[in-house]
Amino acid sequence: MTAPTTTPPAGLADRSDERLVEDSSPRALLGGFIRRMRSGDLGMVPVIVGLVAIWAVFYAQNPRFLSSRNLVELSLDSATIGMISVGIVLVLLLGEIDLSVGSVSGVGGSVLAVLLVYQGWPLLTAVLAALACGIAIGVLYGLLYTRFGVPSFVISLAGLLAFLGVQLWVLGSNGTVNLPGDSWIIDFANFWFLPAWASYVLAVVAGAVYLLVRMATIRRRRAAELSAPSMVSVTVRAALIVIALAGLAYYLNIDRGIGYLPLLWVGIIVFMDQVLRRSTWGRHVYAVGGNEEAARRAGIGVGKVYVSVFALCSFFAAFGGVLAAGRLQSVAQSSGGTDTNLMAIAAAVIGGVSLFGGRGSMFAALLGMLVLQSITSGLNLVGVAAEIRYIVTGAVLLLAVTIDSLSRRARKSSGRF
């Protein structure tokens, strides 16, 4: 007897595994986008829409808000706390929190100032010592969490108070230390800008790098017989990146141009995004944040992941404190205080990183910080009192967390986690 042949149900034969189907038509892309939105996979859409709305409102109130000069200042002011927020993104991806980043940034700036001014250390050595202090603090947090099971909320809350005291002790009775006026870190944070021609070259290089990386990805996916975007769509996107960045550079060059400080901040964000998405360590971070027990059973060194992430978080906090010292040209007892913690944590959450862990992008630190700094800059231009800024910032933060909760509920109902 011959084995009976089975005929696929009607229509099934015409459908291939969706991983093997390539459809880059505008209609297919739009349909996929709508399906993702309905299933709760919102990505960066809410924060981008919110940023555009904020800019439109403040521009209507005061056209100077979108002037080249104000945007240059906005980029400079965003970079210091934005650097701290890079570390917060990493911790949130694990579903944890660090409430002490403001105090750690103050310690980093204080160590830099005291070693440079009072001890006569070379600037670069003093900077490295400040960053080393940040790493040591983060390793301590990680060991307390992994070895003794102390919740990160408690660890960092204790650190907030303890390292505030350390900062006061390091600064001593003077309370304020002014950095030497000829320090290159002051010039770097305030007065160094790319030449106009270099900003345009950078725009072309960014588009070319994007194109080459995506082409390599397309080749790998096609070799594995998986779906891949068309070369035409990738080329168009690369061209749009070049046009957008060149247009931004042209507009900023009307004033002073692109500062070295925000360029460093954005460069680190891009680098860390690649590390998270393409390295084994980055995949482990997402895996541990998504399901710690499953990650442990898969053979991932969960403890090492936690220690490394806490170390990086405190490193970026100290780095932000060093840059803030250069930006303000001094370090005081209030450095790292006031709303530094609020801004750094709120930027990551508003940027789209889930408080439940396992979901989010490093670009949340960029977009979320731009949202908060835009609110601050716009309200200052309009002449609104400081208390209103805190109210508005709190409302935006609450809205972001609400959206995250609703999208998480939608993902559960649609079977996406």
C-alpha cells in the first residue's frame, strides 16, 4: 500500500512561514505597524509623539524655543543628566532601580575637584579616579544584591543617604570647589563645537555606517533563509538619515553648532545600544530582566549580569557628575542633589523603558531626556514658576508609566510578553 497523501487546507499552501516571507511594500509595513500597536508593542512611538507635541506647544507660545541658539543650549544641558540616565536604562532593563545615582554623581564630581585642585593630580588621572569610585560603588551594590539578597530599592536608598555624606566629607569645610579656568574639561563641556564641515561629514558617515550594517544583516538573514528588508528600503532609510542629520547640523551651525559634550553622550548611547542588541552580554541582560529563573536555567550567569549592570550604572552616574562639574565649572555640596535623581530616572521611564524589566531601548535615555529638558527650557522661556515645572514633569512621568502598564496588559492579552 502506498502512504496516503495529505492535502493542505485551502489557503494554507499559499502561506509560507512568516519568517520566510519578505514583503516590504508600504501597505505591508503599515499593516505590521498597526498590528504591533494593537498588541501593545508601542516602542518609541509615544515619546516621539509627545516630544513633537511639546515642541509644537512651546513654539506656539514663544518662537525662540526652536531657535538654533536654544536648541544648542538644550543639547548641552541634556547631556550631563542624560549620561546618568544611560545607567538607569540598564538597571531598569533588569527590573531593578537605583535611587542613589544623584549622590554617586556628586561623589564623582567631588573626587575629581578635590584631587585636581587640592591634591594637584593631572586632570585625566583625577577623572579616571572619579570613574573608578563609581565602578566600586556599583560593584558593592551588585554584591549586596546577589550575595545577601538585599532589594535594590533598599540598597540604593541607603546609598543615596550614605554617599551624600561621603560627598560632604570629600568636599570638606569649604563646601564649594571651583575648577581651574584653563582645564580642558571646562572647554569640552561648554566651548568645544564641531566645525561646520565636520558635522556634515559626520552625517554622511552615520548614514554610510547604517547602510553597511543593515546590508550585512540582510546577507546573514537571507543566508539563513529568513525574512529581510529589501535593499531599496534600507537605502532609502540611510539617505533619510543623512538628510535629517545634515539638516539638523545646518540648523545648529547657525548658532555654535554641535557640541562635543552632547556628541559624546549620543555616541555612548549608540555604542551601548549596539552592545545591548548584538553582544552576548546584552542578550543576557534582556533575558534576566524578562525572566530571571528561565535565564538561570538556561545557564546564564545571573549574578554576574547583576553585578556588571550595577557597576555600569554607577560608572555612568560618576561620569555624569564629572561632566556636570565641567559644565558648571565647579562642584558644591548641592551637586547631584535637587532633581538629579528625578530627571535621570524619569528620562529612562518616559523614554519607554519598562519598569517591569526586559523591554526598552538605550535610546530611551536620549528621547526621555530631550522631553524633560524641553519642558524645562520651554517653561523657562514662557516664564512659568519652578513649581509648575515639577507638576508638569510629574504628570508626564505618571502618563508614561500608565502607558507602559496598559501596553503590558495589551501584550498579555495578545500573547506577547
